[in-house]
Amino acid sequence: MVPTSGRLLLAPYDKRESGLSAHLSGIVANPMNQPYASKVAVFGTADFTWNDKAYDARKSWPRAMAHLVGGDKAATEALLIFGDLEHLAPTFGSCGAGRW
């Protein structure tokens, strides 16, 4: 069984170097089978590839979550908490990214 089986990996698109675009001709994203949950990863990847020098995962992730819930503030906050809990998947080691 895959350690992430049964989890929605809703983590921010993080730990990418600013200026990476100067060394690459493209980026491969691997969204999940769940199309709506995958919008978080796709949103972050698109935001990073649009302007990797200005990309900030701490700003992009909440915007992605807000987009999923149509901008509802209470639902965004709840989804950020849920995403944070789901991010703590076993494949990320003993300590997950945690909420910023």
C-alpha cells in the first residue's frame, strides 16, 4: 500500500528555487485523480511557472484554497486547516510543513 493512499495531498507548491526558469524549459506537474482537489496543486504550479522569481507559496496556497470555495472566508480557513492536516502524510517524514 502506498503511504499516501487515502489522502488528499493539498500541500502548497513549495520548496522551489526562485529563478529556476532560467535553467529549465518546462515543469511536470502530477495532479491527483480527484480533479477538484488537484486544483490546489495546479494553481500553485501555474502561479510558480508564471513568475518563479516573485512566487510566494505562503500567498499562493491560501489563494488556491479561496479559489476552490469561491472566496468564502470561513470555508477558506476551514480548507486551509484541512489541507494542513492532509499534508502531514507519511511520505513527508516525521514533521510535515505545518501551517504558516
